[in-house]
Amino acid sequence: MKRFITVIALSCALSASALAGDVPSVGAPAPGDIPTSGAPDPGEVETPGRTGLSSDALSALLSVLGFLA
């Protein structure tokens, strides 16, 4: 009986900590509905005079990295 009560107490403690991050908020936008200014992300900014890897070169690079891992 002592183990059963211990299991119930631990279950309640762990479920309370798991639900602690679930805070309801009214009027907040959903994660997909965040408005943006229309500016591209820093990773998407094109650098003049620099070209990216071709798809064949990128495929070869990924294959070599896959063999090394």
C-alpha cells in the first residue's frame, strides 16, 4: 500500500510539472498567425556577387559527409 501511495504522489508531481507550461491566453495570435513586416529572414538575404552551390555539387557534398559520418 505504501508503494501505491508513493506511485500516486510521484504521478501527481510529474503531471503537475508537465502541465506547468500550458498557460491559456486569450487574444494571443496562434503560432502560425504572427504578423511580419515582409522583410526576409537574415538567412535569406542575397549577397551580390556570390553564387550558391549547384544541386549536383550539393548532392556530392552531402554524399561525402554521409560516408564520413
